[in-house]
Amino acid sequence: MTLRDLIARKRDGGALTDAEWTFVARGVAVGTFPDYQVSALLMACFIRGMDAAETAGLTAAMLRSGRTLGLSHLPARVDKHSTGGVGDKVSLVLAPLVAACGVAVPMISGRGLGHTGGTLDKLESIPGFRTRLTIEEAERQVARIGCVMMGQTSEIAPADRKLYALRDATATVPAMPLIAASIMSKKLAEDLTGLVLDIKTGAGAFLTALDDEIALARRMVELGESHGCPVVAILSRMDSPLGRECGNANEVEEAVAVLRGGGPSDVRELSVRLGAEMLVLGRADNDVAAATRRIEAALASGAALERFRELVVAQGGDPAVCDTPWRVLPQPAFREAYRARRDGIVHRVDALAIGRGITALGGGRATMEDALDYAAGFSVCVAPGHTVRRGDVLAEVLCEDQGWMGAGVAALDEAIVIGDAPIAVPPLLSHRVTASGVERLD
């Protein structure tokens, strides 16, 4: 058996067995195969697809390619993962928030992928913050303060770590089986007793058709259940960016605002709902209503913010980010207001165009080796349904070089559409998927 043979079989529409996925994962983990061959296999999987058995086989193979956290001494270990969004800083809120409510959160996160931002990139905009921890450091920190936010080590699902980077570089990110296997191999390596998924829907999601998004949720619920980890998936709208700030450092500042009891209403709504689901899975509360009250109390009392401060200190960051983030975080050299050219009603703020614009400004990666400008991005002042007048500020472009300002303006030209007729804005949350089935939330 050679990787070339497996590439040819996938190219022709065939399937790989569990043993063959194990062969692939082991070779990827230790660097046996050249990137061009692995990339060819990813493209074949992207074009030809993978059935449920193959997705399960790849997930298990990537999970077994490394070590797992050892947290079984803790009665409840629950995490959350998003399938990727623009302006989605909810993970920064949830890890300390849920830990402050008594449920441990061992969170292994990723970097920016495609047009979406990455939790690790946001955290590393905090001066001194370390996301590269050993398994032993992570275990001690979770035992001590109840949460950790870290990247994959070379020991945790190392096959996925390599494939994750190659998918980003080869435009094979938006494939449902690859998304499901990647997420679940990392999350199962955390030794969880429960997992909440935030499945993005709409124009800014990797999968834009609702049926595909529900299918992705079902597939990941099945993968979790097969490994003894109950999963709840919430579908949330990503036609427009979440919140106001889109970038890295500015999203950290907005997350701190939420932890202080404020912040944009949509970021708060999503954080509260996902946090409540995590508490129910962690058996801290019996139902979502009771868990919601506990979550809101932790935000109002300052307990969530203080747990974030502990997290930042534990991982080497500057705790002043909790008090005066604008003095601590990288700031853009240039800000330019983007104004409405006509009266009307905002019909669209396209998340995909905003995400691509962040990359054009240096806040995202076009290649695996790209360094990031943590201060680059957008501050978006409007959302669909807002009435505006000519000359109103709709957004700000944030960048390091005045010469890049044109790329930011072009992205906003594409993203923001103003019309005349009133529009109906759909709810932020639409469906809840569990092993019991699919439930509409609106």
C-alpha cells in the first residue's frame, strides 16, 4: 500500500478503510509523506467526498496519532467549538465564563482558517500570552483554575495539525467530512464529558446550504456519541459578522467588554446560550433556563472577567488587558472612516467579504508562513436592518500601512449594501441538534 495508490482510489471515487486512514494519519504525523501528495489526497477527498464510515475512520486515526489530556479526575469537562466565523470571539468569553460557573473547560483551539479568524491568533495579540503549552502544563492549569486555552501540541492529534494547515493553503477547507473529522479529533483528545458546537450558517460559513450545515451537525453528534462524548450543536447565523469588531486585537477588546457585562447584544446572546448548554452538559444545572441565569450572574458579578484575568496570568499574558485593553493590545497606525454614500436601509454586511478583507489588510493568512498584523481589521458600526443617512459612518478600516487602505475600502464596498425597502432580519439562532434529533429555535 502506498499513498499514491490511495490518492488514485479517492480520485476515482473509491473509499479508504479504517486501516488505510490509520496509515495516512501516521505518515502525516511523522512527516513520511511529502506535502504535495497529502495535498492531492485532500483535494480528492474535497471533490469526491467521504461517507460516514470514512469520516469516522479518519477521525479515529487522527485521534490515535497522538496523546490525549488526562482529566478523568475532574467530574465534568466540557468544551465549545465553532465551525468558523468572522468577528467570532465567543470562545474568549466562554472558557473563563463557564469555568467561573464551576465546569472545567480544556479548550484546544486553532488559528485562522480561510476567511475566518482563529482563537489562537486573537489570544496571541495579548502581549506575552502563551498558547503553546505541554499536555502536563494544560492538565495542571485546568486543575488549578478550571480552564485552559491552548493550541495543538505536537502530541495532540498531530496528523490533524498538519492537515489543518494544508487544508487552509490548498483551498480544501469547506468540505463537511474534513471539517467534522478535524474538529472532533481535537475535541475528543481533550478527554471531554460533553461538547457544544456552534455551527455557522449563511454566507460567511464554510458550508452555506442549511441542509449541509444540519448534516455536519448530525455527523459530529454521531462521532461524539460513538466515543462516549454527548454533543449539542447550535446553528447560528453568519451572514454578517458577529459583533462590531473584526480582526484579532480588536476582537479581544470586544470580548473583554462582554466579560465586563456589556458588549454587542449578538455576541452576548450567543455566549449566554452556548454557555448555558455547556453547564447543562456539565451537570451544573438541570435545564437551559436555570443555566442561563447562572451564566448571566457570572457576567454581572465580574466573576467571569476575574477568571479571564487568572487565565491570562497563568499563560504569561499582561493582565492589564482586562482593565485597559486599548493600552495593552496592538493598535493600528491608521484608521479611516467608511461612510454611507446614500440614504437608505442596510440590506447586507457580507461576512465573507469582511473576512477576505482582513486577510488583504494583513490580519489573516494567505499562506501557511504568513505573519499577522494583529491590529489590522474592521470596526463595523451597522448591521442589516439599520437605517442610515448619507455621510453616516458605517465602518472603520484599521491597518498598519496607508497604502493598504484601498484594499479595506474595496472590501467594504463589496460587503455593505444599502437599499430602500425595509428587510426582515432572521434570528441569530435557528436550530439545536442532539442525538435525539433537530429542533427549531425560532
